[in-house]
Amino acid sequence: MKLNNIVIVGGGSAGFITATTLIRLFPNKKITLIESPKIPTTGVGESTTAHFKSWLSMVGIKDTDFMKECDSTYKFGIRFTDFYKKDSTYFDYPFGSGNSNINSNSWHMKKSLNKNTSVNDYAETFYTSALMMKHNKITDTCTGFDYKMDTGYQIDAVKFANWLRDKICIPEKINYIKQTIKDIKINDDGIEYLLLDDDNKIYGDLFIDCTGFSSLLLGKTMKEEFVSYENILPNNSAWTAHLKYKNKKKELVPYTNCTAIENGWVWNTPLWNSIGTGYVYSDKYVDDTLALKEFKKHLSDNKHDIESLSFKNIKVRTGVYKRLFVKNVCAIGLSAGFIEPLESTGLLAIHEYVLYLTSLMERDDISQWDKDAYNYSCRHFFNIWAHFVALHFSLSLREDTNYWKDIKNKSIIQDENTIYQDTLHPLIFNKIYNNYFPQNSGMHFIATGMNWNPINTNVVKYANKQHDFDFNVFNDEIKQIDKHKSTIYDEVKKGKTLEEFMIKTIYSD
């Protein structure tokens, strides 16, 4: 299967990230992007992970190129409020490389010996970015943190897609067509051509589906089977809005805040000129009208003026297509699948899938093996992240509504032979058998934030009694990690607020 003529169907983040990547890495290929003037972009994703940095670097885009144009700010992690228990506390999932010179098992022992240790202390001990999140500070000279590498972005995804279109794709000679597709001709090899409203036929070697939830090419045309995640991720609806700042210096924080409420959770994503917010919920537990009422109450309780807001309702489905590369059709973005936005995986899936695709294109010819490898890699990625997100609910102890009672009691361990070695296995196996965590990972932040300690306290007590275990060794290590945390805090508090730092680095004009 030759790849000289590539056709991308759909704009938005998926379409223009894909187009930008292909034109920058394969400038000699013919690349066409067709965007319908009748279909609005979803515009939900306004937050990235730290992996977005790698994609920007790969395609040669600097922060100063786009951030000011896209209302963007820096993001150091994600905060989860009231997920563990109602009206309890928060815990953070910070970005960055962390402090690898500290033994994480010593912290887990500390938690076992001192039950009053804060659930967020783990993140604050091992990651400088967590202390920056806590105190709304940023510095480019702090130990264990490099803002040029360790940050994600809070970004207006619609503006970013338009920026990619106007500043890269069109100037670098992508064949950009603003037309609606009225028919699709298929043959034994997949899609033969697309028939546009103006009766022009668009032929291609590879057709990339970036049409969002409609999945026009993969789902509707190729009739590929969709595998739902509804059994572990039931949220299927969202109300969205944009808030005005009341106190920008205080509210412009370097993290996306996710707050659990009656029948789902609310995100707050501080952009430069406004705060993107939304309520993600399941319409099996609350209808759209009542959900909007719950959302408005939450905003009012937090002193926001709801009368001036414009609310938009979005319907989603969680899951992934069984195959994402079928014949000459490849899906990227929402057309491939969706995991609810709790861990900002929307944009992550786009640029990671594009990365997988470009790795196959290096031979300039794609075999069935390549397609199978792509399908395996993408499904594996989706499964890992879906179960990771589901863990945020499964470890919760909330029971204040039927939604939380049901969602915390859903079993997410169903086939231990598939993906659990990478996701849930460390939590289960190490708590029950090994009695320690071998490494730091995102899993640790969620587990410790939900008060799940992998150290079995009873085993610790037994070791102390039966084997004359010397706890002084751990006590010395605990003193060292507490001292390290204090030293880092002294550095952090000298930094600037996010607003001050953004003015200095991006918004100086």
C-alpha cells in the first residue's frame, strides 16, 4: 500500500494536528484536508498532558509561536477534589520527572506508621511540580523541575486548530478544501474516492478519519465494530461553559481542577482570558435538565455569576473501535475512540496515534503487518488509559448518591490476561504479595490520593515483632525525605505566580 497521496477528512484538533505532523515530517507527499463548513468542532479539549511537549518539539513549534494566539497557559498537573470522599480533600497528579533519588517505599512506610499523613503528601514529596501547584508558583530554576520539559498546556483547542491551519497547514501547501462530502465510493481495497458537494472526486492512497464522534469513514463507511467502555466508564454527557475571572491572580493556577459532585465531576481549566469549565455526567442517573441545575448550583456555590453564561450540551460515548486501521482507512481522534476527559487524554490520543502512524510511514509502504501493529498499539493505549481513568472512581469511598454507589462498585478487573500488567497489576500484586511499589508512576498518585497504601501494615507489625526489624533505618529515611521536601518548598516560594510568569514569558506585550 503506497502512501503518496494522503487525504484527511475533518478539521479540528485531530485533523490539523495530523496534517501538521505529516507536512512537517513528509513534505514531499501530497496531503489533502477536507473540512465541512456545516460541521462545528466539538471544542471540549482544553487541556493537555506533558507528552504534548514532545509532539511540539517533533514538529518544530515553540511555546512563543502559539500560546499567545491560543489563550494558553502552563499546566503542571491535575487536581482531584472530593473524589475520595465527599467534602474531604484534594490530591494531585503532578507532571515531571520527579525526584528519583528518594526511595518511594520509605514514604509508604511513613504513611503506614503515621495514618495522619496527608493523602497529597506523596505527590508533594516526590514532585516539585506538586508544590508549585499547591502554592501557585513557578520558577525555571527549581530542583527537580524544568518548565521547558515538565509542563503541559491549558489551551483553547479550537483556536489552536485554527492556528495550525492558518500558520502551518495552508502556508506549507496542504491542499485545503472547504467542502461537504455527499458520497463515498468504496471498493475491495477500501475507499476509492470521495464525492464532494461540487461533484469533484477526491482520490487517495490513504484516507485518515478525523470526523469526530460521527466516524464517517471508519464507523459509517467501513462498518467497523465499536467496543464500548460503558461498563467501566458510564459518563456520556457534558455541559460546558466559559467563566470570567473574579480574581485572576488567585484563580489562574497551573493545573486543571476536577471536582466530584452529585452525578459526575466538574472541570476548571484556567486559560489566559477565561476559565473553561464543564460538568461530565451520566444521563442514566440524571437527565440533562437536572444536570444543568446541579452544574449551575456548583458554579453559584463557588461565587460565579451564572446569569451571563452560555451553556452547551455535548453527548459522548466512551470506547474504541475494534480496529482503527482498516484497508486504506485510518482513524485518529474522536473518530477512533474516546475516554472521558478526566485525565486529559483527548489531545494525547491524537498526537500519540499520529506518532504511531508516522513510524509506519518511514518505509513509504504499509503492509498488513503494519496495520495490525497500529491496531494493537492503539487498542493497547486505549485500554491502559481507560482502566487508569476508571480507577479514579473504583477507589472512591463516596456513597452519597446512586451514581457514586454504583460507579464505585463496578468491577474493572475482568480479564487479567490483557492489560492489567501495565495498569492495575502493580496496585494489586504489590499490596498483597510484594508489599512495596517498585517505581513511581501516575498510578501511585491516584492510589495514595485515595488512601490506598501498598504497604501492608499488619505485615510491617509482624516483621517488627518476629524479626527484630530495625525501624530506625526507615525513620532516618523519612527525616531525609521530609527535609528534602522542606528544601524544595523554600525554592518554590521564591517563584512567581502563574499570572506573573505568563506575563514575563508569553504575554509581555
